[in-house]
Amino acid sequence: MSSDILIEARGIHAYYGASHILHGVDFTIRRGETIGLMGRNGMGKTTLLKSMLGLLPPREGNVLVRGSDMTRAAPYRVARAGIAYVPEGRGIFPNLSVRENLIMAARAGRDGRNDWTLDLVLATFPRLRERLKHGGQQLSGGEQQMLTIARALLTNPDLLILDEATEGLAPLVAQEIWRILHRIRQTGISSIIVDKNLSAVSAISDRNVVLVKGQVVFEGDSDSLRAQPDSLRSWLGV
């Protein structure tokens, strides 16, 4: 296995109860790579992420993190391997202040790197600096998303996974999130981005993976994806 591969999922079959969601999915992400994970609602995107993160262990197949089998490892072990997750719904602590949400997550990366400090995060997300004393429940949806991304960055990850990066956000706020994600990409952090905005995702991704009914129907660069308008309408409704 190549040393630059962060996560490799092989032949993943995942279920919710009796419902068979993923049907033999293969997925790989390498160091420094940004991948757009696409598909209509209910096609298995979040299930794939949870399978790789230990939140929903697959019934069949294997998940390797940095070459080590972590198919049924506890989620905290995956996180300690340098993987940070920004879930759909954000998952902030509403009873803690913005500052408390941030500092509780801060730690050096797995190799001791501490590039993302509180000062750098606040410089990257100036809105959060203005709201450090506010409770999590007092933030707008966009500010909560910024807080969740900032909190993930303070773990100094090698891979940042974002599920529905701009779901439900006002256009100007979503634009700000994409600006931040481009900046994160330039730092060399790998990313898996789930979002319905095809143009925004394809503008930042090195590679795109499209799921339909729990199976990979496309994997390739953005130019190759855009060159298939009929398939895009079928796969994504765009």
C-alpha cells in the first residue's frame, strides 16, 4: 500500500438494520488530495463516511487507515490517526461558548504538528473572533458551520471530512465557507467534501466520486465529470 494513502475502503457493504445501503464500495484518498463525494439524497454518501470513521462498521469489506486495518476500530482511534469530521448537523456544544468549543478540541497532530493554533483559526474565521464569548446556541447556522470547521482544524488533522459543507446556508455565507475551504486546501490538508453545489465542489476537487444506490458510478477529475451532462442529470439531477 502506498505510504501517501490516508484511507482505503475495500469492498464496503453497509446496512441500516435490514436495509442494504452500500454495495461493495471501494474508496481511496491520498495525502494532499481533495475529493468531492457526490450523489442524490439517500445514495449512501454519509453511510460511506460513517463506515470509514468507525461510526457504522461495515458488514463486509475492510477500512485501512494509513495501512492499518481499522474496519471495526472505535471512532476515537480513527480520529487519533489524523482524521477530523465535520458532520451534517454540525454537532457543536450549544451550552459552551465559542471559545470553549474551540479550546476543548485543540491538540497537536499525530506527528506533533501544531500549525493550526487558536490565533490562526481566529484569523481564518474573523466572525468567530467577534463571537468568542457567545454561546453556541446564539450563533447563526453559518457561524455554527464555521465553528465546527475551526474546531476540526484545531486537532491539526491530515484529513478533513465535511458532510453537507454548505447545506441550508445563505448564499453569501456559503461563499465564505468555500473561500475558507480553498484556503485549507492550500495548506496541504486532504479533504473529502460532500455538497450539492456541483460547480463549487468541482472547482476545488482533484477527483470526484459519484454514488448511485450505494455503488460508485463515476470516479475521475472535474473536467471528465462535466463532460457527461446527460449522466450528471441522471446521477445528480443537475
